[in-house]
Amino acid sequence: MKIYFDEKGRIRPPTIPDGSITQGDHNAIKIEAYADFDVSPYFVSITLQRADGVVLGPYAMTPIASLGGGLVAYHEYYLQSTDTAVAGALGMTIRYEVYQQDPDTSELVPTYSKATGKIVANIGQAVTGGDNVILNIQYRISQLEKDVMDLEAAEGRYDQITVSTEEPVNKPTNHIWFKIE
């Protein structure tokens, strides 16, 4: 998903939220933030809010240099499974911040923060199957039928094929038995 910001940090075209994000997606959906202003002095972060109200981040976005001049072309972040764990609206705010070291505490503190417009993407609900017992049984039966047909077509055919829960006592030659559990 590519997000574009104008000089004032407002979202500008051609930003289009990606409609193909699915619940549980991770390391596959990349957020790319492009800005019309000089981003070189800024530390760029993204903060997310899931549909259940949980706020995640801020997470650092990785600067990506342009091919030619070595200047930062954009910043990127890959959505993680915790980011997309809940289906529904996923709000995203990207901040461009400048930090300075506090002389008293030696901590880095933000001295300037340029917030941008909030982007909302929809996380589609993942379709998960439960315990597909019937499907497994149907598959095993069809495999068994295929195996029987293969045996019947083979050279040295069997005269008799038996399917039962108990093994026959007397099994003559050219007789095959399949056990059902």
C-alpha cells in the first residue's frame, strides 16, 4: 500500500488503501510512505489502531534510498500478524519526528512532530475451516476406491476383494482384504 503526503502532511492522491489485506497476514503487506517534503531530518514511525481498539506502536519505518542520488525516497513498514489479528478497520497514522537528547536525563525526546492524515484500511476476515472430519473421510474413501480400481486393472488380478472390519480367517490366493476402522 502506497501512501502519499503533501507539503503539509495531508494525504494526497493516488493513495488508495489496499483492499486485499486478510486477517492474520504478516510480512506480506508493505506500507510505503512518500512525502512531498524533505524527510532527511525526520525519524518516521507508524502507529496502528485495530478494530478492537488496541493501539499498536509506534513502530519505526525503514528508510529506503532512491536508486540515483542516495536520498531517502520513502519509508516502509511490513504489517505483522498482531497488526492484522482482528478483522475490520485498521487505522494508521504516520509521524515524522525530530529527536534531541535531553541534557539533564540523556534521554531522546521529540522536539518536533509532524503528524499526517489518518489512513484506514479494511482487514478482511479470514475463512478458517474447523475440523473437517467428513471431508477427510470422503477423501480416504475416494483414495480407497482408486486403489481398488488400480488393483483390479493390474496384471494378475485378484479374484475376490473384501472390505470389512474384521480380517477373514481363510484368505485364499488371489484374494485381497481391506480393513475399515
